[in-house]
Amino acid sequence: MDIINILLVLLSVGFGLIGWLAPKYTMDTLDLKPGPTSMGSSEIRAASGALFVGLGVGAFLLGDPVAYAMIGFAWGGAAIGRATSLVLDGQTRSKWIFFAVEIVVAVAALWTNLGVDTGV
């Protein structure tokens, strides 16, 4: 369980660092275009970046299963948003890949930290 939680933290912090410190790369990867103001980069740094850094670091510092489960709830929320986009905005290969990653991280975090105790 500890190894899975550390991997979840590293994944969240790693992707968060990319969004936070490399917003142009993130925007290019997500097929987003910068607008006439810097608000797009600001949003990427915040919502796709530092938010996930804080989430991962916070879970690690607290070290509680519920804190690690919050990683799953956050990624699960992202998966719900992505699924909504797949239905309402159209399907692309990139959206399906991002959705798959988001749902796998969500399920892993939730199952590991809130799943049924098998007694093993």
C-alpha cells in the first residue's frame, strides 16, 4: 500500500510540476491556445499544476489513507469532467488517453486507501 501511495504522490506531483512550471508545454500538449492575456497560462499553472503538487505533497505529509484517497477523488473528478467532454464535445484519441490515466489513478488511490480490507 505504501508503494502505491508513493507512486500516486509522485504521479500527481510530477504532472503538477509540468503544468505549474511549463504551462506552454502543457497547453501545447492539451491543444490549448493562449489568449490575448496571460490568464490561460495562469489557469494552467494553478488548476493543472500547483493544485496537483499541493494535493500530492499534502497527502504525503499527512500520511493518512484518507489523505491519499483524496488524490483519487481529485483524479476521479477530472475523469468525470473528461467523460463529460467525450460525450458532449466529441471524442479524440487524446481525450481517451487522458481519461484512461485519470480513471486508473482514481481507482488505484481509492481502492488502495478506502477499499475493502481483505485481511491479507
